Amino acid sequence: MLRKLFELTPKALRLLAPEEAHEVTLKALEFGAFPTSHAPDDPVLTTDFAGLSVPNPIGIAAGFDKDARVPDALLRLGCGFSEIGTVTPLPQPGNPKPRVFRLLEDRGVINRLGFNNGGHAAALERLKRRPNRGVVGVNIGANKDSSDRIADYVRGISTFYDVASYFTINISSPNTPGLRDLQDPAALSDLVQRVMDARAEQMRAGKTKRPLIVKLAPDIPEGDLEAVIAPLITLGVDGIAVSNTTLARAGLRDANAREAGGLSGRPVFHRATVMLARVHQITGGNIPLIGIGGIDSGEAALAKIEAGATLLQLYTGMIYEGPALIGDIKRTLTAAAKRAGAASVSDLTGRRSAEWAAKPLEG
């Protein structure tokens, strides 16, 4: 019966409520109902990111596997890496339901989940049990009612250091009140410094350096972006993820567009890609970027790379296109690299960055 779940089209899964469909998908992955991708990736897709080598640049964005239930199943599905979380020190239920809304006319989703997850301890136990292979990052956040949110991030570093391939510092969700205040340059500098100090403590104990990635929102005002990026350059973060969901609603047609929360999917593609390109320009291409937001085709994935991304993360696109999207992206990227005579798809990173950065945020 579980095997037949894979045969359900994305359209059929959409007959279920969004969170129910998500849980069905997770259970199918847990029980091995999805076929495994056995074919090795074309070597042209091999990508180096902040000292990590992945067989292809495609991952699933945080929010899909909040509690580390299926990181290896996602790798077997054909992803080059996976990321669990966002996970907070203490379990929290998130916001009241309903809190996820499909925008079928716009190929988007609005969510106001609010960092619902089972907490550090539960995720840590699952990660301890997994085989030590493949790149699996941990996306860490702060509890909604925390009295010291930066301390929550520091705790995430110490808790998961032995099981994380890298860390993503999520300060960009719009669904935890006040969280985006940590994108203020002074607060961001304090946060990154304390997180780096926590990593340095682990390294002094003889442990391997784990890359630190900061995930930004797409709603940072244009005039503030350089000031936000400045402390990330100064402190030497290992990567920047661009971007999270947006509060913008321009051009939407679906009735669910009035719902509160963060918007993802095709409607955010243009804004997130312009933001990505601008970050690439500001950093001079010296900090590797993860491109997120509206990737629902091979062409969209290629555009993200040409705008400045080294790695890619999907989520909403998978809701509408299904797991076949992963293979479609691989084929498009492989063909593009070979047409360009590139040894690696990474050689295409940023080649249209200036063009994308010059576009208005609202396309």
C-alpha cells in the first residue's frame, strides 16, 4: 500500500489538507515507498561548497524535514544534500491550525507554521542513529518565548556539532514575532560572533570545522542590504542562503493570498533571485550562496545558478511538480554545463549576476 503512495500524483495529494499531505509524504519516505535513485550523478554536477563536496547541488529546503525524520531518504531520492529543521531547543507546537494554504492559481504556498518542531533532543537522537554518510545540515532557530534568542542558536551549535555537516542560522522566518529583528546589522554581528565563538570552542576540542550559513529574508529593504551583508563579510561566514518566504503579495490571484504568513513558490522566484544576485554582487562572489525560492523547473534552477547560487534548495516546487523535479533539474544543469564547455556546473555560478541584480525587486 505504501508503495502505491509514490504513484499518487501531486494533484492527488492536493486533495488532502496541506499538512496532511505533508505528513503522508514524510511517512512514505520513512517507510521507503519512494524509489531510490541508483544512477550516479554526472560528474559535471559535483559541487564544492564551503569545503563540502556534494554529488549535485540540489537539496530540500528547511521546513520539509523539521525533525530529522527523513534526511537519508531525501538523499536516496536523488538530492545531493539535505537539511533538517528549523529545530529549536525546546519542543513547540507552532501557531494554531489551519496554518498552511495552497495558492493553486499562483503555484505558491502561504504558511504561518511558527517553527513547530519536536525540539533538539528528539532530532539529535534521530541524527545519531543515521549512517555517517552524505551531507546533512542542521537549520537552527530560537524558541518563540525565549528570553535570550542568541543563546538558543549557540545551544544549537553545541547540541548538533557532532552530527551536522553544516549549520544554517535561520533569522528570516516571518512567523516568529521579532525574529527578523536579528537581521539588524548590530544584532546580526552579535549573533554571528557568538555562534562562531561556539564553533571555535568545538574546534579547540579537536573537532572538524563545520560551515556556518546565515539565511536571510527576501524582504530586507533595498537600501539596507549592504549594511546587513557587511558583518557577514567581516566575520567571515561560510555561506549565505537567499532567501526565505516573503510577506509581499503583489500580483497574486488566488483567494488564499489574503492569509497571513510567509509566501513561497513561483510568486517569490523573481524577488528572491534578484536578491540572490545582489548579494552575489555585494560579496564579490567570495561567499558561496544557496539559492532558494520558486524553483519549480530546470530552467528556474539554472537561472538561480547564473544569478549567483552554488547550491539550490527546493520545497514548494516539489509540492506542485513532485519528485520528478529533481531529475528534471539535473538534466537541465548537466546540459547547460556541457553546452558551455564547463568542467562543473559551478562554473556557471554568477555569469548573469549583474543582469539579475539590475532588475527591480517586483518583476
